[in-house]
Amino acid sequence: ADISDGVKGKIVPILVAVIFSAAYSYFDGKKIKAVLTAAFCAVCVFLPEFLYFIPLAIYDAVLENRMWVFAIAAAAVNFQNTPLLTFILITAFSGIAALLKYRSKSLQKMKKQFTELHDSSREMALKLEQSNKELLKNQDNEITLATLNERNRIARDIHDNVGHILSSAILQVGAMIATASDEASKENLKQLNKTLTGAMDSIRK
């Protein structure tokens, strides 16, 4: 029975500490975490065997809320009943736990910053790619517009210059047909007039 009670006295604090740590990791609310930490610290005040798990409570609670200070208070209350070596070890392991939690938090923060930076860089790369596509599209549109403008300019020059010359030639041939006395010459001039008129129609098209 004594052995059984001794085993229970060792196992129960371990189970309670594990349950506390699991619950602390499971819940997200700050108030719930503060209540859990306060409850564990209160247990440490009345049951000195729980003092060995104060480093675990400090690792869970430090940087999360200020309730971990009560764990130190609990250790101080039971200091007179705690061997000096045990108190030194608990204090040392508590400091190590706080340092590990700080390093863990710093690493999580760095990972979060890296993820945000990676996501923002990918977003910027996608925006840059989209901007390049739009730029190339605008460049193609400008080239097409410049080509159309050049075509219109050439067509206008042909219509204004060559068309004017052909119009004058058609008028001159018409006058020559009206004044010609030879039927053969008239026929040749009519054929020339027909050719010039066809050329004028082609230029207009």
C-alpha cells in the first residue's frame, strides 16, 4: 500500500502537468490560459510535489501572459520546505525553459516573417509579370496603330498625288477625244481613257 501510494504520488503530478500543458496548447483564449496557469500555481502552493513541474508551466506561460510570476511565488512559499539543491535546480530549469520559449517564439516569428516575405515577393512577381504582359500588349498595339497610321498616310498620299495626276490625264484625254477628227485616233484615245479610269478606280479602292 505504501508503494502504491508512493507511485500515485509520483504519477498524479506528472499526469496533471501533462494535462495542463496539453490544455494550454489546445486553448487559444488568453483568459483561459491565465486561469490554467493560476490554477496550476495554486496547486503548487498546496502540493509541493508539483513544484518540479514549474519549469513546464513557465515554458507554456512565459511570453504568453504574466501569470507565470505566480509560479515563482508558489516556489517561494514552499521554499522553506524544499531542499536547497531542489530549489536551485527548479530555478535553473525554469530559466532554461524561459530561454527556450523565447528562442522558440523568436523562431516562430522569423518563420512567419519569412512566409509573409515569400508570399509578398511572389505577389510582386505575379504583378510584375502581369505588368510586363500588359506592357508588351500595349507595345504591340502601338506598333499596330503606327502601321495603320503609316498605311493611311501612304494611301492618302497616293490618292492626293497620283489620283490628282490621273484625274488631270483623264480630263485631258476627254478633251482630246472631243477635238479629235480621226476615228482611229478617237478609238485609241477612248481606250486610253478607259485604262486611266480603271487605274483611278483601283487607286480609290
